[in-house]
Amino acid sequence: MAKIKGIQLKSVKDFVGREGYGFSANIYLDNKNVGEVLDTANGSGEFEFHYKDKSQTEILARLSKEYFKENPKYMLYFDEKGSERSQNEGYISDMVEELKLLTFVEKAYKKYTKQGFPITIFVEFNERNKDIMDSDYNSEEAFVLGAKVWDDAMKAKLKKDYPLAKIFKTYESLDAFIIA
């Protein structure tokens, strides 16, 4: 299962709320259930966290912060001017978003593999550190597709078909979904 620095989401359930799509999931750390996260899709843009032990918050935040230091991206929820508690929740919220995406791509990888496509390609139209409020932010939706090969000819075809795409990330085994 998709895992980043020992953190993973299990029992992810998507649903439609009053203001769009929401989800609920259990949060695991080193294969131990430490809490749950809920996006009620009520328009607030914030997650609700319920931990079995509040001390897990600092551990999850530290691991999330380490990950984003190693893999910079635009932080949607993190507010450097907020309180320590607010900053911790921001890091964890951004990690939840990252894990949801990785879980989605992993599910697509398993589907494509069963269909005879051993490579899954994630196509993204913005760099990871692109602020969504920038005037040149590309609002095209990222997507995944299955492929039999990943070579120069395939790269050239995708670049021609999707000239605005910035990232083509490939996944060729389930190990690619476990990030240390």
C-alpha cells in the first residue's frame, strides 16, 4: 500500500458532500492505526483529525515536515505564521493530500497492470512548488495512463500530445509506492 515515511491511509472512502467531494480514512504509522481524517466537503477546506493518542500529532508532523523538505511542493495547508499546533496540522494535511494522490495512482497502477500495461504514467501540468494562486497556474487536471513501454519515443509522443505537461512520473512496481 502507498506509504510515505511510514505513514499511510487505509479504508479511504470518498463521498459527495454539500460543497463537493469529501473523504474519510484511517491514518496508520508504521502499520499501527493512530487516528482518522475526515474531509466533510462542507466548503471549509479543512480536515478534521481524530487521534487515538495526541502524541502522534508531533510524530506525524515531524515526518511530514522531513518529507516536504526532501520533496518540496506548494504547501496548500501549511501556514508558517500559524501556531505550532496549526503548523503541525498544516504539515499533516498536506501529507494526507500527498498520500491520497499516491493511493489513487497506486490503484490505477494495479488496474493497468491487470490489463497488461506494466507501466503507469502520472501526468501533471504544474511543478510541485507552483502556487495555485499564480496567474500562470495551469488548471488542467493531472491524470494517469497505462503503457507497455517508457522510452524516448513514448516520451516524445506524450510531450507532443500534452505540450503543457510539466511532469511525467512513471511507476513500474508496487515498491514505487513506498517512499522512505
